[in-house]
Amino acid sequence: MNFWAHISRLILKGRYFIILLIAICTYLLATQMQYMRFSYTEANLLPDNHQVNIEYNKFLDLFGEEGNLIILATEDPSIFTPEKFKAWNNLSKQLDSFAEVDFTVAIGDIQKLTKNKTEQKFDLEPLYVNPPETTEEVLKIKNELFENLPFYDNFLFNKKSETIRTIVYLKKDIVNTAVRKDFIFDALNPAIEKFEQDYNIDIRVSGMPYIRTMNAQNIIDEIGIFVALALGVTALIFFFFFRSFRATFITLIVVSIGVIWAFGFIGLFRYEISVLMALIPPLIIVIGVPNAIFLINKYQQEVKKHGNQAKSLQRVISKVGNATLMTNVTTASGFATFIFTKSQLLREFGTIASINILAIFVLALLIIPIIYSFLPLPKEKHLKHLERKWIDTIVTWMESIVRHHRLTVYATTVILIIVSMIGIYMIKISGSLIEDMPKGKPFFKDIVFFEEEFGGIMPLEIVIDTKAENGVMKLSTLQRMNKLDETIDEIPQLSKSISVLNLVKYSKQAFYNGKPEYYELPNNQEKNWILSYTKKATTDSNLLNNFVDSTGRYARLTTFMKDIGTDKMEIIEDRLIQKIDKEFPKEDYNVSMTGGALVFLKGTTFLINNLVISLSLAIILIAVFMAFLFRSFRMIVISLIPNIFPLLITAGLMGYLGVPIKPSTILVFSIAFGISVDDTIHFLAKYRQELMVNNWKIKHSVYAALRETGVSMFYTSIVLFFGFLVFTVSSFGGTIALGGLVSITLLFAMVSNLLLLPSLLLSLEKKIANKKTFKKPTLDILTPEDTNEK
């Protein structure tokens, strides 16, 4: 321990310099907080060179940004009264006047195609010239719209429910910038709220720019709540255990500085705030408090033993420093494995989390002894918690179980493993763009509304390359597209598609004087006449020019998808691919599927695979770390069993409770494993120390280690349990699942390390406990509970 003795002297002698250094670092990192930014782009979970991303970027080059639609809708029948009908269309004009809006399309903007026989072309006429003044005039417009203009069905209205919509097209260059957020909060939302108040009509709002903005704001709002709750809950538990305002206040100072550092590092690295990144500040609090428990507990034990403050502080650093360093390194390692994934989102999360876990260890090791060095010795009342009878009762019960009921422990373990394995086979893999969004928020309820009324809001794009200029307008191509369109209509999870087909069908209807029964593709006899009219048509270029490129070679068919999981999406994808392969010969066409919805779902599957790799890496890394500490393969196996066992139980519970495997839930395993292994290190380190002192008397050493480590393991596990439970107050489904599942896993891990681990050591004592196994320990770890001089 010469190294740690030297470190302790260095800290206590240089305490003024260290305080100044911490203050400077805190100030510098606080200045970096200004560079924290919230993501304005959609989370892309795939690497840039992934085939799905390549296809998506090619699509964006051809047709530009796809997710620039904000949709307004109302199902209120009173909208079809003169005053409200006029106000609805005026709202569209008001929004159209904003610089951020490219154009809007509402009922008042509808243009009808009419046949011009003289010039053999189609002209555009407005649906009505003057705003209606009477209810009869409004109803006439409504009837014309619903009965004679199928072109606009599922676009500006739903004929069955009589819901009407207004489409707001944002300028594509602001969709992924902060300007989008400012427009929505400063212009769009106030205009909608005023309309609702003035006319007592409920407006539903959706579209990917709107959803992403409202969701990001929700993340911002929750960061403060999480930090406050984590501080409050952990401080309350800490005070309950220690009954000392002074100790609680010191702990809060440490974790508060840790939170500032966490925000500062996020800004320093110029990372964006995502749902995952928002978890780091409260995570640092939850992980930082156990460090304080170990350090303060040890200090108070030393004071109670001999009453010498200088000696107590030196021993806190020299004995606890080594143990807590090892446990923080293993926890940081669990998070650091995310760095090796191919997902930028996970790499950033892993980088910031691992850096800050090590940072909070350094802060605790420096700040706590230094503050106590300026304070008088703790009073007798502050040390009473060290002699609590209820803690002794719990430790005595655990010792009794290990001593007399090891077979029961093993039998229970085997039964739970079998039951868990059955549950694991019931787990489903799922992931969707909006599944984890806050279901209680108005914008999520509006998503559900648009799914029911219009079939979805997440775009799925099909790009058809005809390999020839103007190949799109060939009747054979249009007929093939129509066959694909019919398949899309048969799939309930997809909306009616929008493409050049709509315009061509409308052209035939106009050719036959607007009769709605002619809204269909022209046949071979009609095609020359009608398509010649169509090519000359002065159609609304804003509406459909995005569905054919400038050369006429590429066509775009857009449908919108409901909130479905990856499993259903794969079925839909297979069905569409089969239809595409059948209708579009590869020698004549190249057809690809893309769109934000598909990219996200493919990214979800990719991320899940990477997280499995991450968990495997964490287990291997911890195993290597155990080998480094104990130089024994048997000890590696014994140390991993109590930590893998809780993961199996949690996975089984997910199967039984219907919680699917998705990015937010699979994170649980790497996080929980990295934290729970800390208890194993503390226990085995104390066990090894007892073996050496007690001349390899195994039973005595196991029970002594259990008694010594049990209290701190119990304290820290309770703090971690309630600390992670804080995340269940989130409105994000993924965060709730993460908090609840990690809490459950850590609770099982505590029981496993306090009952199963010592049981295994006793049962295998002759095979693992010998001088050869521990002959040359790599690091002499002393635990926080080592109160006796050995």
C-alpha cells in the first residue's frame, strides 16, 4: 500500500492547491456547457457506409429532404360553418406568410383540373372563388370535395370521418436546424392556440419536424427533473443511513460538481443531447453516492476506533481509494464497451459515461477527505449508525442462510434459471420511431389520431429508376406502379400512397369532365390523348413535382407507416419486395425502398446486434480484470456467476411481462453488469484478505468477509436501487424500462453476491482457496470495511 499511502499524504498536504485546481476545472467545464446542443436531426443508428444509409442519401440527392411536412387536422363538424371554414383557410394563409414555410395546402388552395379542348390541355380552376357566406355554400363545397375529388382523399380529407387537413411544407434547408424549433414554438404553436381559443375547435398537429421538436423539448424538460429527483432521493437515503446533515451536505457537494463536469464534458466534446445523453447527469449522481458511502463510512469507522483525525483520513484514502478505484474502473468499463460499437449514438454515450464515472471517483476521493480535514471530529451521535441492530439482524440472517441452507440457495438458483430461460424464449424484438415517446403528451395522442385517420405519419419511400429519360410517364411503368400501389392499399399498416399516379388518374377524370368514376389510369386507347394533355398540364408544381425527378427517369412513391415494430416491418418489407420483383424486371428497372421510418427500423436491429456485442465485451473485459486481480480461472468463473444470474432473471421477467428487446431495454444488461460486479470485487477482495490473515481458514474467512462487506453492499445497493428507480418517473417508455429493469437487476445482484457468491466459495473451498491461487496478488485491494489492522 506504499503507493496509496503516498497518494494520501499528497492529497492532505496539497489540499489548498487541490481545492483551487478543482475550482478551476469546474469553472472551465462550466464554460463548456454553452456548447451543449440538442439534436435537430433524426437519430441515425446506422454507420454512414451502411447500404441502407447509402440508399437513403441517394434518395435525398434526388428529391431533397423528405421530412418537411407539418400536418394540421380537425374532426370538429362545426368547421363546416361559414365563419370557422373561412378561419381555417385563413390560418393556412397566415402560416404560409412565415419565412420558414415553403408553402401550405388547405381546402381553400384546392385547384380542379378542367379540360381545355381548344388548346388540348388541362387548366386549373379554384374549388371556389369567393369565401362562402352561408352554410349552404359551405356544404356545397364540402360535397364537391368529398364526392368529386378523390385526388385529395387521404391527403386533405378523410371522407369517412369528414376530418380535414392542412399541410404545411417547411423549407427544406431549415428542417434540421434550430430555426425549425424556433418556428414551431414562436410561430406555429401560438397561432394554433389562438385559433383554438377563438373558435373552440381542437386542432391536431403532427408530422416528423413537429414530433422531433416536441420530443426534444421533452428531453430538455426531463433533464432538470431527473437531476433534482436523483439528488433528492439519494440524499434522503444517505441521511437515513448516516443521520448526519454534514455528511449528506458533503456528498451533495461532490455529486453536484460531478453533474457540472458531466454537462461540461458533453459541451467540450460537442455532443448532442439525446434521450441517452440526458441520463448521464443523474446517472453520475446515482453512481457517485456509493463512493461517498464507502469513504465516509470508513472515515467514521476509523474515528470510532482510535479518534485520530489525521490517521483516519490517511487510512480512508489509502484503504478505500484502491477498492473504489477498482469498482469504478469496472463500472466505467461496462459503459466503455459501447465505444466499440458502430453506432455513433452509443459511442458518444459510452465515452461521456465512462469519463464521468472515473471523474466522480476522483472528485469523491479528493473532496471528502479534504473537507473533513477542515472540520472537527464527528460527534458520537453521528457514529451511532455503525451499531444499528437492524443491520446486524440482516447480516446475521444472511450468514445463517449461507451457513445452514446452501442447498436451498442452489435449488432456488437452478429453479429461477430454468424459469428465466423459459421467459427468455418469450421475448420479442421490437423497435419503432415513436414507441418510446411520452405517451401522455398531446403530440403523442395526435400521432395516434393521424394513424387512425390517415394511416400513419412516418414516411416510407419507394424509388423507381426506369433507366431511361421520361421513362416514368410510359403507360407500362405507370401500370406497374399501380400494381404496387394496390399491394400497399392492402396492407393495413400503410397509408394510401402519393405519387405521379395520383396526377395521371386525376387527368383521366378531368378528361371525362370531372366524373369521379373515371379516377383511374388510362387504358391503351386513351393513353395518347390523356397523357398528351397531362404533359401540357399547368399542374400545381409545388404539390407533385417532388414525385418525379427533372429528367423523368426516377419516380417516387410515398406512403406513411403506422407505429409498428421491427418484426411487422420485416413482414411488410418482404411482401413489398416480392411484389416489386414480380412487377419490375431487373433488366428494365432498379427499385429501392428507403425513407426515415425504414432507416430507423433497420438501425434498431443494427443497434440491438451491437448491444449484444457490447454486453459480450463487458463480460470478457470484467473476466480479464478478475484474472488480473486473482490470477485464477476458477475465481473468474465464480465471480461471473453471481453477476450473470441476475441478468438472466431480468431477461426472463421481460419475457413474462411482455417487455420487448429494443435499444432502451438491452442497455440494461451492460449497465447493470458493470455496476453489480462492484459488489463481487469488494467481497472477494475482503475474502482474500481474510484468507491471508487467518492462515487459509476458509469458513472463517467467508463469514468474516460477509459480515464486513454486507453492510456497505446493502447500503450502496439500496442507493442504486432507488437512484435508478428515479428514471421510472420519465414520460419516455424506454427510460422507464431502463430505470425499472436496472433497479430490479441490481437488487437481484445484491442478493446473489451476498448469498450465492459466499455459498459457492464454501462449497468449492478446497479447489479455490489455497496459497497458490492467491500467491502473488496483482493488487492488494483493501475494502472500505477493513477496520482492523491486519
